[in-house]
Amino acid sequence: MDIENILTNLIGGNIVLILLAAFIITCILVGVRIVPQSEKFVVERFGRLRAVLGPGINFIIPFLDRVAHKISILERQLPVMGQDAITSDNVLVQVETSVFYRITEPEKTVYRIRDVDGAISTTVAGIVRSEIGKMELDQVQANRTGLILAIQDQLAAQVDDWGIEVTRAEILDVNLDAATRAAMLQQLNAERARRAQVTEAEGKKRSVELQADAELYAAEQAAKARRVSADAEAYATQVVAVAIAENGLEAAQYQVALKQVEALNALGASAGSSTILVPANALEAFGDAFKMLKGRA
């Protein structure tokens, strides 16, 4: 009984201090906020924005301030979106896109937009249709990098008021309907056939040009040979003329007889000649030649 009385008196006398200590502990628990590295807390006071708490230990005023929103600042990826678009040459395509973003200013995201993913998806669809409408189908296929950059730049400018940073935009695929694919395949085959014909024609043209060059070269060489032969004949004629002028008619007769002898020797030495017809004056030619040689001696 004495212990109970002592405890009753002790508690009764210090109830105010106990309540005060409990209130202080509660205020500390309510007023201290530990924010993870991957999040930011939006604090309101009486329904109005008070502050945005960054990672680490933060303090708020208990019972006046409250954490209204906990926003993740990690990079997010929207689900793959597919939207139809028409190119400038009236071809219907279905474009699959994917967008990566992260929230940089939670106070704007919380109070200016309700459905972030839906808003970004709608904005991307509008930008994709607008940009593809300016391009032909071949440009869409060949200049995909430029199209991605245009989408990313325009999207970043439009979502800036929402406190969102677009980190990356991707065009995953550009799909065509079956009829367009068949037409493109037919066009591709026709283009390949045309290139093959052009290549074959160029080859034939080149062959004709080379053949003409070869014939021209042969004609030039033959003309040069004839010119050399003519020069040699002219020189030989000049020598004979000089010899005739110096030695008289005997020199000419000697040259003629010598040529006849050389011709007969060549005829006798030719392969496959079993019978040789010798002119009647052949022996006279030999005799004349020897007489002239004897006269010269």
C-alpha cells in the first residue's frame, strides 16, 4: 500500500510534466521528416504550398505543416505509345514511340497537372503527327534521328511549365499497312531492275569505247609504221639517186640485180616450197650481178 501511495502521489504531482514531455516527443516525431534520396516532399500549411523538402533530415512546424505529396524524382519511362500519322505524300503510318522523363520541380507538377503520363502521351502524339505531316515517307525512314530530336525539343519546351525534364525520346518503329508495303516492295524491285539495266548499258558503252580506242590506237600505230616505212623508202631512193649520180647507170643495174637475187633466195628458203618456178632471165640476173661485182673489183 505504501508503494502504491508513493506512485500515486508521484504521478499526481508530475502529471503536467509527463504530459509536457509526451507533447514534446510527439512534436519532435511530427516535426522531423527524413526524405529519401530518390524523393522530394511537398509541404503545405493550411492548404497552401509551404516548402519542398529535399533528401536528408528536414524540420516542419508540427500541427501547422503537413507533407501533402511525396514525389519520386527517379527517371520514368512511359509505356510504348502507338499513334497513326499521315506523311506529306499521303501515306498512313503507325509510329511507336517511348519517352523518358523525370520530375525536377514537384511544386509545379503537383499544382499544374493532374495526370502526368496522360498529358505527356497526348503531347507526344500531337507532336509526332505534326512533324511527320511535314515529311515524306522516305524522309521518315531515312531521317529518324532528326525526327527524334525534333520531338524531344518540342516536348521539352511544352512540359517545362509542369516541372518535368524530358531526358530521352525514342521512335521504336514505323509500321505501314499491307497495301503500302506491297507497293513499296514493287517499287524497290523496279528500282533494282532499272539499276541493273543501267549498269549493263554502261558496261556495253564502256566496252564499245574501249574497242574504239583500241582500233584508233592500232590505226595510229599502223600509220606511224607506214610513215617510218615511207621515210625508209625515201631515204633508200635518195641513196640510190646519189649513187646513180655518182656512179652512173651501173649502180642502179647492180641494185636491181641484187634485189632479184635476194628475192630468189627468200623464195627458196620459204617453208613448204617443194617446187620453185624460176623466171627465164633469173640466171641472167645472177650473171649481171656477178659482172657488176667483177667490174667493181
